[in-house]
Amino acid sequence: MTLDYTNKGKVKIFMYKYINKMLSKLPIDMNGSARTPAAGHFFSARCTRQDTQTALAFTCTRVQAPDKDNY
């Protein structure tokens, strides 16, 4: 890990050596690109319990700006 304090009041963190070490251990046939690390079928499958879906959907709408009642 490299910490760069060049700019006063800021720090940049680089982990190039660590990342390159991890990448060097991957199988040769694992190359290419992807927009997400998840498998393609992950987003098309239903991954929720139907009995909790309504409550969870409602709760997720309160994350951005919760008020006193939401707490």
C-alpha cells in the first residue's frame, strides 16, 4: 500500500503492487471485461422472499432522507 501525501490535507492510497499480485494468480483463461462482477443471471433472477418484499421496498425508499418516524 502506498500513501501519497503530496497535496496538503489530502491522502491518496494506491495498491498497485497488491492488485498486480492478485491478478497474476488468476487463471490464464480469465480475461476480458464486465460491467459488474455478478454473473449475468443474477439480475434476472428473483432473489427475495415474497413475504418481505413490500416491507423491504418501502424501507429502501426511506434511506435517502429519513425523518424522525423512520428512526
